[in-house]
Amino acid sequence: MALRLISRPFALTATSALLVSMLGISGCQSFLNGRYASSLHPDRGSVAVKGLAQNVSIRRNELGMPLIEASNFHDTLFAIGYVHASDRLSQMVGMRLMAEGRLAEMAGAGAVDIDRFMRAVNLKKSAEVLYRNASPQLKKFFEVYARGVNAYLYRYQDKLPMDLAESGYRPAYWKPQDSVLIFCLLNFGLAVNLQEEIASLVLAQKVGAEKLAWLSPIYPDEPLPFDEAEKLKGLSLTGQLQGLSQIGQASQQIAALNMLGVAASNNWAIAPQQARYGKSLLANDTHLPIAMPSVWNFIHVRSPRYQAAGVSVAGVPAVVAGFNGKLAWGMTMVMADNQDLFLEKVRREGNRLLYLADGKWLPATARQETFFIKGQRPIRETLFETRHGPLLNSVLGERKHMLQPMQLQSGLGIALQTTQFDADQSLDAFFKLSRAQSVDEAHESTRAIRAMGLNMVYADAQHIAWQVTGRYPNRRAGRGLLPSPGWDSRYDWDGYADPMLHPYDQDPAQGWLGTANHRTAPSGYGVQLSNSWYYPERAERIAQMAGNGKQDQKSMIAMQYDQQSPFVPKLQAVLKDPAMQPALQSAIRSLPAAERQDAERSLQSLLRFNGRLTASSTDAALYGAFLHESARAIFQDELGADGTPAWEALVETANLSYSAQADHLLGRLDSPFWDDQRTAQKEDKPAILARSLAAAQAYARQAMGSNPASWQWGKLHQYTFATETTQMAPYMSASERTGINAIRDYLDRGPYAAGGDHSTLNVSAYHWGKDFDTWLIPAMRIVVDFSREEPLIGLNSTGQSGNPASPHYADGIDAWLKGQYMSFPFQSKNLERAYGNTRLTLTPGR
């Protein structure tokens, strides 16, 4: 599920940068911790807070995860807001600025294109629609939560965390609508196909529409989408989409900050007949780009009318996935394709912009936006919209410098149509889900969630169920995988699929349910959920393990930490195929002597590899090197080298769904990409595989040394937990980058050796063909075993706090690496063991 959020871009003051540069890392940590110690809220004693009706108790476990105990629901919501702000204020402020398209106000000019993109997307309008349709009761919940956030902001307005304090940005008070805006930001982050469609235009400009389908596979058992590529034939795209590169860059920046197209998560539920002790189990781990802090933070709340524990998002007063004593629930993304790009024919007529629609030139709607930029004068720009939505390249690109007005002389616009402006009561449905006491009650709530495309898996002690949520457009023609001609209404939407057709299952005979962003509905199913499914291997591994004997809490944990890749035996089958083996051996023999020996060693390693991608595995290291080199050997001759737009577009799409890299390795003997355009002869698949086998050895030697006995997957493949402050550094000024780099070791953590890859349940995906840096991980894990006295255990990937001065900033990493889950007890007799007796008491203030 796509949910990592921008939190802390800032600039060091000159004084801070100078002081930091004079200190070693230990001195830096001590200095900065001391300087910002006052930004930490106490975790014991008594604090008077205006807005509470009665006392609220807050205890924390050894990793700082809070237990909030209140005597009424009003105070519970208020305290959640107060605790969220105390733990993750910077993250909340950053999310709000991102959603509003106002990031440049804190980060400077480097973030302007992100702001332009987000203003065009117009999440503010989406939030207004959702909030307007929420029930009066829910609006009251959001109001009370906002008061809790603001009570903290008022108390600590002069004692802000380092990132906010050093940026000079003064956060405004929280509004109820801001929480809805964060919800819309999370929803927008699930738009996987948006990046794919942008990438497809980049690729089409390089290789033409005729070859595009080979780079846009749907699933290994489905034909390539030549019908979709036909939509782009006849269009001379080269040089006509000058704003495309800027759109791609902005979307990549947003994606790098975990707000766009993150295609991952696992959830599964075990029915009583498949459970060792006769009661249901549920597990969920959401996969997000690796970050400090994690987007998630755990909360546990207890009040007379409501109790729940699990993960929350700072800014939204809800347990998003967790357990309430009777029901457990978790989610993955459906990979829903509920947005489309449309190419629009446009022209200027005086001061107006016109676009072509079924033979008629219509005026585009104009919207004025003002951008405030740190350190610069504000700029005012016009955004244009067609019947399909905002013209993204009227916002981005076609400027020689930032202040130049939009030109749009190319004759083609790129419009974005989404489902986000349709009214529903999704917010109420999410809150009702966390209160449901049974699978039947949960089903009533989940089927009303229309704003977000999710695979909801939920369970009570005796039943398990799965429900697809969301809103899915009916397309008159085409499948929406690739951009459509906007001037032809044949490709327009015609309403949405009936929610009664959304896939659903309960208590299946096989005894388990699970989703992993894979194709959950067969081709030709009545609802077109998507064409952009993630690789099938994680779902296949769930099926292998969930269906293998009786399950319990221990086996659920083993599944979440499993590093066995089902892709490995598929590749081995290709290499051993009787139709491939002789040709491959012949191709290896034709290599120069040194390369021939390298290729033979690689082939032996791959064929004996057991498929377990542990950090210490030598065979896994060689396997990773082969995947890397094969991707480059197959595609770089036509797409270009590292850093070129087409190559980067292919690498990006490999992160989002089933990729051309995997598709070619497992099949596609007739693909035109097997021929190396740089040579006079015509290559075939065996020739390219032979070269890749040899190149894998050379890469391994260069990266890990000449002794193969010392090669390990974890030397190539590592975790580095980086803050968004350091990730935003490339978009800042030189002096700001220098300041950030001076304290990088204070903010970031790692590297740590990593196992697994994109195909393992314990996900640690990297950019296939580019590098081995882990970018995607299970950002949280929960397991619920209804047979146990205390069913819920869970852990986060980083600390509870987003404040580097806090002892709970990074203490969750070690627990995450080692699988040291925390228990969240619901019985009063067990609370002290989990949370101790030390508490902070919030009392009503005057």
C-alpha cells in the first residue's frame, strides 16, 4: 500500500551548520539532542491541557508506543490528536504542505514543481467533497481531534522539533479538514498506473508505439497489450511533448517521497479449520519506501465505548489496520486503475486555450494559483483543465526558467482524469470498520468505502473475509493501461462499475484468504480493477505457506520474514528447458575464453541456488548480479544508458507492476529487444543470456572483490533509513545541502545488510537494473491470533517518534530487523506487563 509521506525538508541556519561541522558524530548527536531536548514532551507527570473534559492517562511501552486511556470518547479523540502531534508534528506538517501544494514555502524553489503537480491534482477540492459528505458525527470527531493537535501546537509553538525550527517555518493550527486532506493524500498515493502512463509516453518517444507493448506487459499468462498501443499509433510524439520530462521528474520526486505509486503489501487470514488451535488468524504488513520515520505509528486506545490498537497515520484520528477486541483487519492495495491520462490536441486563440473534443474546439477552464516560495517572491500561474481534468503540462514544463509563463506550443496536452471528486461516505465507513464487532458488520462498512481501492481482509474468531473497495470506471473503449486520445469520446468513461460486482469472499473451503497486490480477478471479470498487477510471486508464496498444514502465531511470523523467492525456480526452468539449454550452451561456447568461464560459473551457481535470498547467501548475490546485468543487456542498447529518460522510465515501471525485465527472462523469445542494436549481427535470447551470465561474474568481482567465497547478497543489497530531509537535499541550494550533509548521520540510519527482494514475502525491493539499494520494505507488521489470551502483536520499521532528539526515534529498527514483536494487551490484568506503571496524566486545564 502506497503510504510513505514527506515530513522534514529544512535548511540549517549558518550557525548550526558551522557548529555541526566542528563536531564529530558523537559530539553532533549530543549537541543536537541537548539543543532540542525542550522539543520533547514529557512522558510522565501531570500536564494541564485546555479542552479535556476529564483526566487522560498515557503510558508507553519500551518502544514508546502509547496506550491512551480515557473515560469518554471525546477525550480519547482529543488525546490521539495531542499524542500524534507530540510524536510526529513535523510529519503532519509536511504531509499537509504536500497535499496543499505548498511545500516550497518550507523547502524553497526546489520543491516548486512538486507544488505545481499537486495543485493541478487538486486534493483540496477532493477533500472538500469528502468532508461535505461526511456525517455530522464524524465532522465532530475531526473537530475534537484537531483541538488535541492544536493544544499541543499552542504549548510547543516555541519549542518545535529541529527540522521545523531550523526551516523557520511556523506551522498553522490544525483544521478538521486537514485530516481529510491527509486521507486524500493517502488515496492519491495509490495511483500506480499514473506513473506507468507517464513512463509509456517517454518510452514511446524513444522506441515508437509499435514496440511499446513489449515494454508494457500485463501478466505472464496474458497476451501483450498491442491493442492498447494501437491508440498511440499514428501520433508523431517525438519532440511534441516538451513538458513530459518535467511531468515525469515531478512524479518521480513525489514517488520518491512515498506519495505516488507504491505497489506493495501483504495480508492474509487463516480460517479456524486451518488454524492449529481452532480460531482465526490474520496478518498484515504494508510495504512502503524505506524512510525515517515510518509513515506508521502505533496507538492503543481504551475508553468505555471504544478500544482498538494498531497502526495509525499522524493527522488522521483512526486505527487504520489493527484489532479492537473482536475484529482484526488489514489492507493491501488493489492496484486499482481508477485514473487515466488523455492526450489532448490544444491550440491558442488570443488569451484562451482551446482543446479538441469530437471535432469541436472548446475553451479550457482556467484556474489561478499563487505559489509562495521560501526566499523568493510569490508567483501567480494559470492552470488549465479539459473535460478530462487538469493539463499537467500546462503546469509543468515548456518554461525556460521558473517565472516564465506557460507556453504550450507543442499542440498536445496531457490531461489527468481521476475518480477523486465523486461524493461518498468513505470516511464514515472507515470509522465504522474500526468499531465493527464481527465479519458481518465489517462487510457492511467495507463495501461502502469508495474513495480508496483496497483489498480489505478481516476476521473475527470464527470467520474470515476479503472485500475489494474503491470506484472503478467503465471505459467505452481501451483499457486505460496507456494514454488515450482525448479528442475521441470513444475512450471516455461511462460511469462506474456496480459495487455489488466488487470481488468478495468469505470462509473459503481452502481455509485461507490472502492478497499481495497480484491479479485477484481473472481477465474478463465483470469489473476492470486494473491491468497493472504486481508480480505474482508473493501471492504464490502465501498460497504455498498458508496451505501447508495448520497455522499459528509462530508460522505467521515465519511467513512475514520469509525470504524464499518463487521467481528463482521459474528462471531455473527457463535455463534448463530442453528448447533453451542447447542454444544457451552454444552461445556460452562462442564467448571469449575468460567470459566463457565466467558464464559457466554463473550458470552453475544459478542452477544450484535454493532460492533463499538471505543476506549471507553467495548464490543470492550472483543471482542478483545476473538480474541486474540481464536487464541492461536486453534493453539499454535501445533505451539508452543510465540516466537517460527512456531507461529511467523502464526502471521506474519495474517498481510498480509486473515488469518487462521479468517478462523477457521468463519468455518472449520473439521480442525485438533481444537483438543488440549496437552490433552488426542479430542476437537472440540465448546469446543475450550468455553475455549476462558472464557479466554477472564481472559485476560481482567489481562490487564485492575477487574472492567468490566472500560474496554475500547483503554486501550488494542493504537497508538505509533516510529522512525526507536528506532525500530533499538535491532540490535545495548548495549551502542547504552542505548543512544537511553535515548532520546526515544524525538523521539517517544504516546501512544494514538486507535479504529478500521484490518477490519475497519479506520484501526488500530495489531498482532492477539500476542499483541494489533497498527502497521498499514492510513498514509495519501486525499478527492477530484469536486463540491467544492477547491476540495482537506488531512492530514498526522505525521508532515511534519523528523527532531525532527522542530516544524513540530509531529504537524500533533493531526490533524490526530481529522480529521482536510488541504485544498490545486488551485485558486489564496484562496492561502493566506491556506498558508499566509510569504514565503521563493530561488533566483539564482552564
